Amino acid sequence: MTRSPLFTRLVTASAALASAGLLLISAAPAHAAIVLDGPIGLGSAANFGVLSASTVTNTGPSVIAGDVGVSPGTAIVGFPPGIIGGVQHSADPEAAQAQSDLTTAYNVAASLTPTATGQGELADLSLIPGVYSGGELSLNGELTLAGSADSVWVFQAASTLTAGSGARITMTGGASACNVFWQVGSSATLDSNSQFVGTVMASTSITAVTGASITGRLLADTGAVTLDSNVITTPTGCAAGSTEVSTSPTITSAAPPAATVDADYSFTVTASGTPAAAYSVTAGTLPAGLALNGSTGAISGVPTTAGSSAFTITASNGTSPDATADYTLITAAASVVAPVVPVVPVVPAAPAAPVEPVIPAVTPDATDDLLLAETGAEPNTAFLAVGGLLLLTGVVVLMARRHRSVAA
């Protein structure tokens, strides 16, 4: 069966639309990772061995090497007999600023992507540097942290942290207490005679039971700190640290639209993450005529060939993992546009004016002529006279005959 050119164009257009509908993004980006290049920056809170939001209460001959502060509360109780090696700050600007810096550091620690999850009991473990998270963290034995002077450990407890009686943390390979951080979702308790290492940042309160020693800091964001004959040694010579985190990229843009041969095309791939990502084609090829801007993620140009192109875009910013997205981009053929034939409207002709019948004028002398004309005979006066005379003669002869017949 022969198909008309119009039918062919309709089929071609339908196929192009269907192809556009097949445009796919098969993105399988890894989850973004939030990392910190170095220790967590404590700001002015780094000067404090003990910092509380409500009260600091001490019993016995505790010794704190560093400042002791409270804000917005005012009560610092038990000194003496406790000894403060630094400065005591009670609801002053220094304590308020330290509390603000503590909140920032706490949030940074909580935001980091864990190296390992599902942690609980930490005893008898030897952990390399990383971020370790769990619900309730506990230590009822010895924990070894093996690394170097630059190694960093962050422990995330969604709820509580408990160091049992006699618990111990050992640092090997030159690892430093400056770089160990405990982010606790509620409260922390360090039982009697435990030997704890690191900066404890608790959302609410911290309790150090009789004889517990800490090489680090006890910083309570919203609650109290309670001490009992403890020794708290604030680390010295620590790097300033940072609260700036890096976030691995995640591609956030939708699938690019279909392209058309010989038509300008532009689409920008976008990605989240800090710092900003760079973009590259790591598999496949873009449609002929299109190019990728590695800095902005813009895909632009004028496609030259119809067809299907599969390719992979990778976004990277130096923080693993990189983000990737797989695309299939359809380039449709240029549309064939039929010439437009102007349509001339047909204007109907004006109706003709009605023809009035011509009625001849009637005169008294022409009456007989008109009557005869209606029968188709021509009127002739002489003929009529002769006919009348003959008729009259016939009547006279007929009457004469009847008279003679009667007489006889």
C-alpha cells in the first residue's frame, strides 16, 4: 500500500516523540560523605578542661589542668578543695563564646560520615583512624587506638557513653589525645578509676566517678558536669583544628532533555558537595556536536547526527566517593516542515437584481388586438366584416327555406 508523504511525516514525528520518552538517567551515585581533613576545631572551647551549661560541681581533690567555665549558668562549686590550673569563668563572655564554639564543634562531629557503624562495646578492639558510630557506646576493658600524630578518631554515640570501672584507652604509634573526640547524643559517665582519652562533647551532662582520670576535656553542651576526685589533663600543643567539613558530591540534576539535529542544545549537570565539583565524561561519548564544560557541567552545542548516545558523567571534588550518573540521550532528526499553501477564501457573488416584467401599455383601440394576441391570431378588421356578412346571409337563407316548407 502506498503511503502519503503526510502519513510518513506523522509516523516520523511520533517516533521522535517516542524516542524522547525513552530518554533515561540511570544514576547510581554513592551516598555523599562528609569528612574533616584533620581534627575537629573546638575554637575557644579548646582552652577548657571542664565546660558546662548549667553547673560544675566537684567533690574531693580534683585537679583540672585548664580553664573551668559555665554559661549560661553561674554555679561552679567545690573549688577548693578542687584545684583549677587555668582560669575560672562563670557566665562571662569567655564562657559564653566557648559554649557557642562547643555547639559548632558538636554539630560538626555529629555530621561526619561514619567509617564504621553499629558500634557498641569497644573493649578489646584496636581501631585505626576513622569515624565510628553506634547507639550506646561502652568500654568495659581496654581500647587501643593505633595511628600517628596526625591520626584522628571520632566516636559518635546516638545516646549514651559509658566507661566502666577500670576501663582504659591506650594510644600507640605516636597517636595524640588532641585528635580523639567523643560526640555523645545524651549523657556520658566515666566510672571509678577509668583511664579515658579524648574530648567528650555531650549534648546534656557528664559525670566522672571517683578516681576517673581523663586526658582530654569534659564539655557539656546543655547540662552539668559532676566531678569526684578526678584528674583532668587538657592536651597541649594541639593543632587548631577546623570546623570546615568537605562533602563528597552527589549529582542533583534530572535527566537531560532530548536533542534535535541542527538545533542549539544546552543542559547543565549539577551536583551538591563542598568544595564545588568538577565534571568529566568517564565512559561512552556525547552525541556528535555536543561538548561538556568540566568546570560548570554544561553540555552544549549543535548536534549533527541523529541517534542514541550512552555516556557516564562523573562529578568529583577530592572527597570520596565521586558521584556518577549514566545517561542515554536521544538525538532526533530535524523535522520536515511541509510548505504552507495560502488558502484564498471564496467570496460568493452578490445575488442578481430581480427582473421586473414589462407590461405593455393598454389603449382602447388596441383592446381587440390584445385579446386576439392572447389566442395567437393576428387581428384583421376586413376579415371580420366579411365573415359577419356571410354568417348573416346563411341565416336568412335558412329561415326562408323553413318558411316555404311550412306554407306547403
